Amino acid sequence: MTQTLCDMAVEVLTTPDGRAKTALSRRHAATWFAAREAGTPLPVGTAKPPLRPARPDAPELLDPRDVPKRKPGSPQGRIALLHAVAHIELNAVDLHWDIIPRFAHVNMPLGFYDDWVKAADEESKYFNLMCDCLEELGSHYGALPAHAGMWRAAEDTVDDFMGRLAVVPMVLEARGLDVTPGMIEIFRKADATSAVAALETIYAEEVGHVAYGSKWFHFLCGRHDHDPKDAFHTLVQRYFKGALKPPFNEEKRAEAGLPPDFYWPLAAS
């Protein structure tokens, strides 16, 4: 029997090991796009995603306040930074698969599923790039503790489709556009060519993920006759803890369809 897209998503979400999860993610993405190109799209279907995705035994997940701070200028600090990015990317893989079965009851165009499968596939690639960089430096994903709060945005928006789009791609992933250039510079100064190349790939492609969020958020606003800017402000204030932190990468945010009047009113003064 043919697996539905929602079945595939739940299979990824319930696979604990990071390398295995992302290999399965990439296989399912290839299957989805092969069927799309053949003109025989797989059924989206329905399936019940877990409230929390399966995770490996390591890393130990700590409260954000308890994650040790390391100076990025040191070799250990650079390993910690790569580890943190790997953890973010693994959560992003699950976030992008989760949105598919979580909101499958909402009638959406096939293009919506194309975008999130592509984003999940790319996040899977990024996780593996980060793992490769860690292993090149004699470390691995799971060697350090990580941030336990990464999945909170998914749990907070478990019943709110527009809230999920507002907080995950349009706030959290947009933050990646702000901070990645600084990370690239840290590794460039250390002549860490693999890490620079990996982070440049992430930086170039992450704009697309923010853009998918903005596109489908505006689509749903149009469907429900909401003003997108007002709806965004209301939802971010409801689900995101604290103010947004400048400086903002206004150029890349604009490229992703996020104008300044969306995020500046929510910024810390």
C-alpha cells in the first residue's frame, strides 16, 4: 500500500537517531518529488503526529539558562557553536515534517506540501553538514548538552496553523538570517573552510524557508480576510516569549517577504 505524505512525516518524527532521521527524511522527500514530477502526486492523507518527536539519548537537553556559555573564539567554543546549529537543524527537520500531518485537516494547495517537504529535505542536509564539521574537529552531535526549549514553539502552536507559520519560519528562522553572517565570520577567521562552506549553504537557502512561511501566512490571511501585519503582531505576541532582538538583516528579510513594519514594532526598544 502506498504511504501517504502524512505517514511519511510521522515516520520521520518517530525516528530517534539524527543521521537515521535525516536519511529517511531525504528519502521520503525524493519519493514525494519523483511522484510530483511524474504527474502522479502521492496522497497527503492523515496521520497523528507525536506531540514531541523521537530523540536520541544524547545530547542531554537542558533549560536554556543551564546550557554552558563558551567563547566562540576558542576551538571548544567553535565546536559548541556547530553543535548548537546541528541541534537547531535537527529540530527544524521535525518542525517542517510536523506541520504537514498536524494541519492536514486544513485544505491546502499541493504547493504548500512541496514547500515544506523541500524545506525538511534541506534542513536534513544542513544537519548532516554540521555533523560532518563536528566530526572533522573530533567531536559529534550529542557530545555536548543542548537547548531543551527548541520544540516549545511547536507545542505552543499545536492547534494554531497561522500561529505556527508566524512563529517558526517568520520569527525563529528569520532570526537565523540575522545571526548566520556573524557565525560565518567566526569560522572564516579560524580558517575553518568546511564550516564556512556549510554555513554559507544554510544562509543562502534559509531565505526560502522564511519565504514559505510568509507566503502561506499571507495565503491564510487572504482566505480568512485578516490583515497580515495585524494578525502577525497578535500571534507573535501570543506565542513568542519576549521581544524580537535587533539588529535585523533587513535585506534578507525583505527578500523573504518580511517587510520592516512586521518585525520592528515587536522589537526590544
